[in-house]
Amino acid sequence: MPNQKLHTITPAVKAQFLEALSETANVRRAAAQVGFTARVFYQHARRDPAFAAAWDETMQTAVETVFEAEAMRRAVEGVEQPVYYQGVKVGSRQEYSDTLLIFLLKGWKPERYRERHEVIHGGAIGLLRKMERIAQMTPNELQTFLQEVEGYVNTLEPESRP
């Protein structure tokens, strides 16, 4: 392994590290591929903002090209797992990751697959209680009730409005 002093990391070595990082999305593995430890590159990133920015950009790309591709493969194509009987491998089976598929769908189409939680505002509870008596309301009480409902609806966020 080459001398790991800070001055031995040349721009060419940094470029090689970033290339390896883009292919692996793994800092330790990328550093080892170019003959250094991850610690050396972390030190350089702290001292070199341009290198740190390039590293961040590389990781963003690697997440898309390495991690997302692998997650998709495991979710859709599955992973072959060995099957053993009495300690002897007798075959294999394909295992799929429903969890990964759920996360991918939530990430790609959050408007369709996000978690939905209904929260009823305290003001709505009072209106619901009054609504139980709607059949017994006089026309004036009904008019007042409808104005309360309209006022409440106008306080809601636009995406929460009916």
C-alpha cells in the first residue's frame, strides 16, 4: 500500500477514487481499489471543499445507479437462495423483497403510495356532534351550522379540503 500521507493523494488519485466510488457506492471499497484507506479520503474531503462536493455528487449518482438498480433487481427479479435438507444443499429458490418494492414505489410515486393518516381537527369533532342533530335543527340553526362548516373548511390546507 502506498504511503498514506495527505500530500500523496494527487488529483489523479482523487479522480480514480471517485470513479471507483461511482461504481461501488462504497467508500471503503473504492478507497481500497486505489490503494488507500477510507480515512485518508475523508481527511481530504474535510480540507478540500471541491473534492467534498464532487464526492457528494458522485454518491448521489451512485445511489441511483448502484443502490436503486440493486434494490430493483432484488424486488423484481429476486435473489436465488439455497435450499438445504438435513444439511445438504438440495436445490434453490427465488426470494423476492416485497419491502424493497414498497420503498421503491413510495419513492417513485409518493402521491400514490405514501402512508395516509387521517387527522380530525378538534373543531371538526364539534361539527360532527352538531351534525348528529341536523334533523332536529330549525332553518336558522341549520343556516348557522352551514356557516360554521364553511368557516371550518376555509381554515383547512388546500390539499385537505374536500
